[in-house]
Amino acid sequence: MTQRNDDFIEAAKGELSGMAKEGMHHPSTKPVLTGAAVGAVAGALLPVVSWPIGLAIGAGYMFYKRLRP
């Protein structure tokens, strides 16, 4: 892997660890949960995507945006 990928993975590990330890007090938790909710609603409304897939995509997108704005 390249240095940039290693940095991203380390940042993701640190962010997930912080979210797990601090819960709702961590600054990334609320935006990621909001993205998950929006994705779930969008997935429920779209005929091709189900709500669990929308939830995962929404949470993943917001998590990525927290790491790489």
C-alpha cells in the first residue's frame, strides 16, 4: 500500500476507536448516524436499493467525509 492509504487506514481506525469509546460525545458520531438515517430513508424510497444498503452507504459516505473533507 502507499503511504496515503496507510494514513487513511490509521485515521479510520483512530476515528472508529474514538467513536466506540466516547459514543454520542464524539464529534463524528452524530453526523455518521445522520448519514445512516438519510441513507436508510433514501434506500426505502428507491426501488433498486433496500434500506439496509442505503443505511450502510449513508453511514460510509459520512464517515469518509469526516476523514477526508
